[in-house]
Amino acid sequence: MSSQPIDTSRIEFRKAATARECAWSTEAVLELLAMPFADLMFRAQEVHRANFEANQIQRSTLLSIKTGGCPEDCAYCPQSLHFDTGVKAQKLLELSEVVEAAQAAKRHGATRFCMGAAWRSPNQRDLERVAEMVAAVKNLGLETCVTLGMLEAHQARQLREAGLDYYNHNLDTSPEFYGEIISTRTYQDRLDTLQHVRDADIRVCCGGIVGMGESVRARAGLIAQLASLDPYPESVPINHLVRVAGTPLAAAAALDGIDFVRTIAAARITMPRAMVRLSAGREQMDEALQALCFLAGANSIFYGDRLLTTSNPQIVRDQALFAKLGVSATEIS
Ligand code: SF4
């Protein structure tokens, strides 16, 4: 049994997320994506304002605690061993390095500290070290999130007992398109890990990547899958592919900005109470496109100079954009 106190906000979220009127089908999401843009944005705003403060954005900082050398073959990822991208494999960071980075993130206004490791799945020794990191970061008064690959049920429980708030494990894309992107783990493997995380009473951070050459139907399929998880994830990162030289998707056709905004709006409408995070790819977006994403219901960003291995807009640029838009940062509730 978990030693964590009962968190009533988890129960409230589940009640609200489970009481939705119907699960979302790919067809229903396709209809959303095809709406006139102004109508779609209006609907997304209505949903957003019914569930969140309209002008608040949550900030998370992401630290790569173990970079590169990953045996998986995710076609977008510069950390895969299968592709020659110049990313060198590194060892798991020391606890002190992680704590120092978390302290800096907190000073800069982050409320959640996410730690990512490029593993297929953690071995027991590494998991114990990550559990220590989780406990130390939690002690600083930050929410904690880790992404470590596939988890077994007992590993999820161990992380929860260390104080983990969120586990990130993305579905990446629709089940139909998935085989074009990854061959070393199945969609079902991902769903199994998500179930272990839920069973351990850890909040789920789960989203996907768009701009990988997928069809509109595949984008709709991803959103429908996420929205049909029961309950849907508390946190939904929508990543825009960063085309990294050396990966199979280095030359993927660019996704139209308006189509990206439509995807964000569909995530907001189908998962009303989720934090929808504008994640990878933000550095390539101008301010107007980011503003449209916020208008479409994105209310969380990664904040800091780098994501796992790709660069991220500098903190000062984000602060300037927030000021320009009259947006304030969300504190931990
Ligand atoms: S996305 Fe994650 S699992 Fe896939 S290759 Fe990159 S680090 Fe490994």
C-alpha cells in the first residue's frame, strides 16, 4: 500500500474525466479538426474558460538525467542508438547535479520538474537512484515527473512511494500510423505501462508528436486515443516534430501552423480538464503561432534553455511573450 496521503484532487479529476458524456472516436475528432477555424477556436476557448483560469500558464522544466544510447528506434529521436545524430551516450546524472538543476528551475519560476532518461525501461538499480532523485526534488517543493520508458507494476509503485506526481509516457501517434515510427515496442506495451502508472495512483502525462508525415486522420486518431483513456491524462504534451539531422524524419514535410493549432484545440475540447502542454518544437514557432496555441487551449509549456536534447526558447523570451500576452504563471495548487 502507498505511504502517500490521499490526494483528493486526484479523485476529483477522475470523477470529472470519467463522467464525460461519451468517448471520442477518430471520426468525431476529425469533425472537430474540419470545423471553420474561428468556430473551433471559440469552442476551445469556451471549454478552456469553463475549466481553467483563462490567462494562466503552467511552467515545467525538463532535465535529461540520462542522455543518448537508447536501444529503441523511435524515428524522431536523436537519442536512439539506431541513428547517427551526434548525441553521445551519457551516464545517469548524480543526485547532486539533479538537485542543483531543480533548485535553478524553481528559482526561475518552474512549478514542475521533469526528469527524462533514454532507456527502453529502467533496471532496478537505476530505478532506485531515480526514486532518490524524485524524493529530493519533491523536498524542494516542486511537483515531480519522470519519463523512463516502460515500467513494470512494482516499479511504478516504488516511484509513487518516493513521491512521484506524474509519469510521462507518450502514445506518440495513432495506432494505425505507429508502425511507421517505432518497431521496438508495441502500442500495447505503451498502454500497459500507462495502466501500471494509473494503478500506482500516479498522475499520467501522455501525449504525442505531430508533423511526422502523418495524415489528418492519424492526428485525429492520436487525440481520440488519448481522450478515450479512462480517465484521460491529467497532462497532455503536444509535441511538434523537431527535425533532427540523422534521424529518419530529418526531411519530413513541415506541418502547417494552423493544422498544429487545430490539433491543440482538439486536445483541449476532448480533454477539458487536462493541462495541454505546448512541448517540443516551440522554438521553431513565432510568437503569433504560440499565442494562437494558447488561445486554442494550451496552458502549459516547457520552460528553460533545453528540452531533452533539443534547444528551447530562452527564459527571457518566454517572459517577454507572457508579458506581451498578459499571461501569468500558474502556481502549484
Ligand atoms: S523517444 Fe525515448 S524510447 Fe524512443 S529512442 Fe528516444 S529516448 Fe529511446
